[in-house]
Amino acid sequence: MLNLPSLYTIPLMIAALLLAIIGHEIMHGYVAYKYGDNTAKIAGRLSLNPIVHVDLVGSILIPAVLFLSNAPFLFGWAKPVPVRMDRVIYQGGYFAALLVSLAGILYNLALALLAAFLFYAFNGGILSGFFEYFSNPQLPYALILFFFLQLIIYNIILAIFNLLPIPPLDGSNALAYLGLIFKSNFFSRIFNKIHPIVGMIVLILILSTPLSAVISAPVNLILQWLL
């Protein structure tokens, strides 16, 4: 059912990826805004307009390279949303900063769960009869299932990837603020000494070696559970 021509699948894959990565960044700014930081709002980064969030490398070049190299899935990121954590901490303390750090990850997990529910609802579930009203239901039915499937995959990958406690990923910020909640600056001191470029090099080494199982194992486990 899901063996569809690339004419249909490529736009759906791109749409699912952009929905995952752009929503991830917007949620960081939105939660920060709720705690008194209007930096993202002033910069126009709480907008649903994808153009203001597209990153040349993360949203275009990396996904294009992965697609042209016949990678099993696309991956990328949107332009980071600006956040003033000092304002967030002033309004809501370190717990608020923790929520801002985890906002994108929680968005990805919630969207994956919603997509999984809709996948089953259309695939023999409560909404499966919807397509009986079409004279030729196979194509739109398969396209919708394919789109939900891509949403599940991309959002789980992004959530697990960003949980890694390596700067500049969200997991490092979340762990640092979690430590500060419990009166420990151990993690914050360590992560402050790691330059984001160094962190990206570490991530590339992880993804290009057998250590990639650190990401792929939980991703596969969650996908098996959802699907």
C-alpha cells in the first residue's frame, strides 16, 4: 500500500520533516515567551511561516544530501529560535529553563503519538471508512498513511537525538538546569567548557561509528512500540 512513486513521497517527506524541525524550534520560543522572554516573538520566530525558520545547511543541504545518497530517512534542523534564558530564569526559575530546554523534544514526542493515533485511525480504525466515499480511494489513502508514518519516524528520531547530553543539543541544557534545580552546577560547569563546534564533532563521530547505536537502538525500540 505504501509503495508510492517519488513524485508523491518526496513532497510528503519534506513536509513531515519541516513540520517536525520547525515546530521543535517554535516550541522553545513559545514556552520562553510564556515565562516572560519575548525575544523570539520580537524576532518574528514564533511565526508558522516556514521561510523564517529554514536553515540553509540543516533544512536544505543536509536533507538533500541524505536523499541523493539514498539514506533510509531524512534528517535536518531548523534555524535555532533566540531565547534569553536569564529572563526565563528570572520569571520562572531553573524549572522554567528546564521546560524551555525540553519544549522541542516534548513537541516531537506529542506529534509522533498524534501521528501514530491517526495512522491507526485511518488504517483499519475509526476513520478508515472515510475513503469509501471516494471513487478511487487507494492513492489518497496511501498518501495519508505514508505522511503519518514519516511524521512518526522523523519526530522520534529528533526527540531521541536531541536528548543526547552533548552541547549544543537540548539534552545538555536540560541536564544542566536539572542539576541546578537540585543545587548542583556540576553539569552546567562541564557543558559551559564544551564549545558547540566540539560538540558537533563529537556528534559526527557518534553518528559515523558503531556508537550510533546509542541513537538507533532507542529509536527502533520506540518505533516498534508505536507501529
